[in-house]
Amino acid sequence: MKLLSVDDARARMLAEALVPEAEAVSLEAAVGRVLAEDVAAVRDQPPFPASAMDGWAVRAADTPGRLAIVGESAAGHAYGGAVAAGQAVRIFTGAAVPAGCDAVVIQEDATAADGVVAVPRASAGHHLRPAGGDFRAGETLLRRGAGIDPWRLSLAAAAGRATLSVARRPRIALFSTGEEIVEAPAVPGPFQIYDSGSRALAALAEGWGAVVRRARPVRDDFDATVAALRDAEGDLVVTVGGASVGDHDLVRGAAEALGLQLRVASVAIRPGKPTFFGLLGDGRRLLGLPGNPASAMVCAELFLRPLIAACQGADPALPMRRARLDAPLPANGPREHWMRARLGHADAGLTARPYRDQDSSLVGVFAAADALLVRPAGAPAAGAGDLVDVLPLARA
């Protein structure tokens, strides 16, 4: 369980992901949620042949010619009769095409006067939307595990759905540890820093679909740490700091007092080696992240993000991309290195430039980065133009 590869550590964590629970929500509340059901069409869309333009519904065989105007078809108010030879119906975009018609002549190409419209030649199917052209009754439109965005919401609405069955959001209890941490607007002491890690992690987790309850920082006291872990309400407890084995790193020992069963003791990663994961005695999952903000956020991207996805029945795979280095890199050491980087574009496609200073305490570098560039353990030196794997970060 010690110094596992990133892939092995993530696999062990995902093996303990909660089984998604479903709940019904209104269509409006479904954006950002993950489907717990397939969504199928109950009828064809459109349910009738419809006009794609304002103009005249005609029989192609009657064109070109002068046709008698016998009525009108508007959206929601179709022409009720059938169109015979030599006849035409005024029609508007989205309206049902009358029986007997097989083409639409756009209004700019026709001239109407005294109950007669002169039309040019038209081909069958011209400016028509066939019944079922978007989807057919019984067709599966959205699959279980799909995330609902406004575009997919529109598709579900077109299918006639007012509610959707979605996965319950996993509940996360989150807190930082350490005597050096103070939360604004409190005034820090001469040797204290503001808590930036837990605030950022809460925002990340909520953006990934979790419900987060963030507690105040916990001081370096064993009993206080045990109490904080015991009282944390959530499916998954996430701690920031105190994950290593120093004299003031108390989270792991406190968790052991609550029956911790370790699944991951440490990860061969830079930054974030002390990251650990396990199950508390009552079944709650515990993810221990390092205290340095960059370490915590890198490991959140690599482990917390997939866990939250899996708990909702979504694909936990990271959206990795390939890019070309635009600056050389030295050989890498024995741990996988996830470097904060900046993406760009060139004639060759996507490019990536890692920041020079990768110190895990630097929040400013993370705020400027828009990707993580991974260097495999033991990777040889890389030159400008070499292909690398990058994980784009969601930026506003």
C-alpha cells in the first residue's frame, strides 16, 4: 500500500466508491447532475413533416406554375384539409405540412396576388423537415451516467420529460488541520498563514457534483483531531494537512483510533506523496490530502475528482490530452511528477509549457496554470516538440 503508482492508488480508491443512489428531480434542477436512468423518446420529433421556412406548401409535380391559395398552416395550427392538384397553402416555419404536399417554396421565390401564387420549380422534400428527423419514438436519447448540461436538458425536454432520475450528490466533510492555519477574517499570528487549501477544495468538489460541508481548521491536538473525524458528517471525509508521519501529523493516527482500514498508505507522486485513503470503522471513506495547497489540489484532481464521478455513476476517467512541449525538460526522478503548466496553440496543435518553479506551496503558480503536465517515473529528458500527456484544468 506504500508508494503506489497514481493509477494503482486511484484504482484502489475507486474500488471503494459508493454505489450511486437515485433521486427524482425537476428538469430545471437536473443541470450539473448525472443521469441514473436512460431517457427514451416517447414519440417522433418532429411528430409530423414540418416546414423549415416561411413560404408555400405545394406539390412538386405542380411546379413551376400558378396555384390557387386554399388556406394557411401555422405553428400549432395546421391546415386541416388535403391539398389537391393546382393548389397551395401558405405555411410558416415549424408548421405541419398539409397532406398532399411534398415541398415548400420559400416566400422570397414566390409572388402572390388575388388568391393565386406563382411558384418556381421545386423538388420533392425541398425545405421539409421529415417526421422523426431529429429522433424516433423509442430511441434512447441519453444514457445512464451522462452529465446533464443545458444542451442535454433541451433534449430531455424535447422528449417530454418534466423530471429526471439522477444520482444523489455524494456528501463530503472537509477540514484542514494545523496550528499554522487561520481562517480569514481572523488576524493571523506572526507564524500563521491563511487557510486557502480547504476553500479551494470545497469549490472544486462542488463543481464536480458533491455537496460539501467545510468545517473550521483543527489544531494539532490528537483528541481534537479524533473528535473532528468522528463528528464529520459525510459519505467521504477529506482532510487537508497532517497526512504525513511527522510529530505534528495526527490525522492518520486519529483515524486509526476510529478503526481506519488503509487501502492506500502513500503514493509515488510529486507533489502529494503522503496522500492516503481508507475506510473508517463506520464505513465512511477517508481521503487524507497533504497540507501544501498545490499538493492538495493536484491530488484532488487525480483522486477526489474520479471518486466523486464514480459515486454518481459517471465515467471516472480523467480527460487527458496530448500536447507538445515548447521547452525542454530534464529527466524525471522515481516519482510521477504532475507539473503545473500553461497550454497554448501552435501550427502543430496543442502545446504545453511547465512553470519553472513547481514548489508545492505556491498558490500563485496554480492560479496561473491551466493544466497539469505529467512526467512518468524515470522518464528521460524531453526536448521541445516532444509529446506529453496533460490534464486540462477547468478555468473560468
